[in-house]
Amino acid sequence: MAKNKTIYICEGCGYESSGWLGKCPSCGTWNSFVETVIQKKSAKSNSRAWLDLDVTSDQEAVVNLATIENADQKRLCSNIEEMDRVLGGGFVRGSLVLLGGDPGIGKSTLLLQTLANLTAQYSTLYVSGEESPTQIKMRADRLQIDTKQIQMLTATDFTSIAQALQKHKPDFAVIDSIQSIYVEEISAAPGSVSQVREATGGLLRLAKALNITIVLVGHVTKEGGIAGPRVLEHMVDAVLYFEGEKSNQYRILRAVKNRFGTTNEVGMFEMTQSGLKSVDNPGTAMLEGRPLNVPGTTITSTLEGTRSILLEIQALLNPTDFAQPIRNTQGIDRLRLNMLLAILHKSCGIATAPYDAYVNVTGGMKIIETSADLAIVAAVVSSMQDKPINSDLIILGELGLTGEVRMVTAIERRILEGLRLGWNKFVVPAACKRSIKNISLPDECEIFYVSLLKEALDLLFS
């Protein structure tokens, strides 16, 4: 009989070490190493014996890529418009999808609604390792979901789940959650690095061999990432994050990885008493109730995947009582704000050192691109001078360190989305003039081109 080996694995990134370390040399996390016992098998033993499945797959066969037919497979459409948009048109058969989010954000609610919609055409299975059937039935009744066709299994051991998937062979299955599943052959607690890695690997082989679409629900850490080894996100085909504040009625579904569609695609939902509902026009929802002709507010357009969303940026500047002013942001990078304030001082001579600066992106959205630079600076100057900006303007532009307004990507898509929602006035970089000439604009549309920050401020506050 082969001897067992003890190693230490980092819970943050999966780095392996022969001894315990206080700090992970790979990801730099402190006190993240956990002891794991590795059971060595003899050379004659089957490495997949614990899976105990009678399935055949031709994945190991060597084929010529040119001989493979590239036929478009029919996707499993959930009839939830925003979810299908994020996935690129629906769930791909045989794919493994990971859905993460904060506790109570609505992950189980979203998947229960998805199951209810899919049962009309496909066979489904709900595997719960955290809730009893009675608790799930109570949620379904509250959401007024028809549960006649939804099959459910309450189990936490991988062998039982694998046997149920092999026996019933559903088209769509939900595992809630992956951190509650354990493999008996591994002497570690459920949710540990080794358990999550082995359980996910087994479910991946099941999804590919049986052509089952499997959705894994994953817990998140306090930093906002999926709990477990980083390799978990590399193994699955798509990684979705369900974001939002519990006090806010809106939720955002974001794809950070998708092998079958566009990454960073987002879908917006509204939490109601009857469950989650798709929001067709996120820009309109985000700007609902915004103040008009008030200093410190501007409107900009940001790209989330293939979608252009209008967002309101608010800035508040107050005289500071400290030697070092406060710089506080919500929805944008604080270091980015410091750089924009330095550009404003250097290129326009407007000093913000005597003021505390607070910048917020309404609706809980996060802006990670640079197309909102000009709108942020305009909101800051508007609050400092107590002068409102025309509420009918959409401001776009990236700022360089020398004060130039640089072009932004997909300017045509942003302008067309603004026109569709009723906006007719745009402040855009002069470098985008050639791209805008390629689209047909209505007569009432006004485009203002700027090339320098000082020129843009003169236009906005003249």
C-alpha cells in the first residue's frame, strides 16, 4: 500500500509547499496555507476509480482540426433576457459555468427562475448542499414558480451527485454550492482547496462526457473573489459575478470569463417581491430621479461588454480643515482621481488642494475605462465653482497628462445609444470626428469637438 504524503496548499492561489509558510510566495497572502493529505495510488490503480462512471468519450482521440464540423449548436435559452445576453445567447451544452456573489444577493433566486423557465423544453436537476427541499419550496412559492417539472437532490458527497447525473442525464443542472461538496477519498474539510479542486474537476468531466450544462454556485471572500483555489476559475468555461448592494433594488450580472461569448458583458436586474426582473434600458434606470441644473453632476457613457450604459457622475468639493485633503471615491479608482486633479491643476491652473473631494458613480456601477475622465473633471469644476452644467449633455473623453482630450473607443455605439434614449448633445474628443462622420445623425443632434481640457471647460462654463 502506498504511503500518504502531507503538503500545504495556499487557499488563495493554490500554491503547494512541502512545509507550512506564513506568507504565500505566489500571491503574498498571509496565513493562507492549509495542511492537505495526498493519497498516493499504485501504478496499477485507476486514477479515475473514485469517479466510478460508465461513460465513454472520444476526447482523447487525435483528430484533424479541419475535419471538425463547425455547426452552430442550439443553446439553452433561459428566456431571461439579461442572463442570455451575458452568456452570449444562452447556455452552451456541455459547459461548466461558475456563478459567484455576496450572500443574499440573489444567486439562488436567479437560478431557480432559470430552472423554471428551462423545464418547459429541457430536463433539469437542482442539487442543494446547503438548503433542505422545504426551504427551496418555500422560496419557489414566494416567487410563484411552477415546480412540477423541477427535479431536486439534497446531497453533499460527490459520489451521490455523480451517480444522479449519470442516471438521470439532465440537460441542465445546478450545484448549490461547490464549497459544500466533498470527495470521500480526500481527507479534508468541504470547502478546502483540495476538495473544491477535485469536485470541480469531476463535475467538469461529467459535463463534457454526458453533455450536461452544469452551473456551480460559488461563495465569495471578503475581497470579492470566488472562495477556493484560483485554478477553479481556470477550469470552468464561464465565470459570472452577481453584484449589487442589498439595500439597492438593482443587481448586475457580470461575465469576467466566457469561452463562448464576450467577456465583461453585463446584465441588469431589478429585485422585486416576485423575484428578479430584467431591466431593458439600464441607462434610463441609472438616471432615474437625477437632479437637473445642479452643480457637480455630469452624464457620461461607459461600455460594459458590447453594451453602452449612461451613467451619472457626482462630485462634491468642500473646503478642507486638514493639511492633507480627503480624496474619497465610489465607482472609480481613487488613484485615477488624484491623477485627474493633478492634470486639472497643471493644465488649467485650478488648484483642488484646499478642498476635500468626493466623487460618486450613481447606481452602484464601477467605471474601469478611461472614457469618463473628462466628465469627472467637469463635475469637479462644476462643484468647485458652484456652476451647473447643461443637463442635456453627454460628456466623453480620456485625458492625457499634458491636458489633451484623447479619443475613446466605440464612439459610434455610445452616441447611437444616447440618441436612442433621447439625448441630442455630446461633447466628444476632436480625434473622434472621422469615426462620427460614418454614422447618420439626426438634424437636431449637436456634436461639440474639443482637443484640450481648457477648451472643454471654456465650452461647458461659458
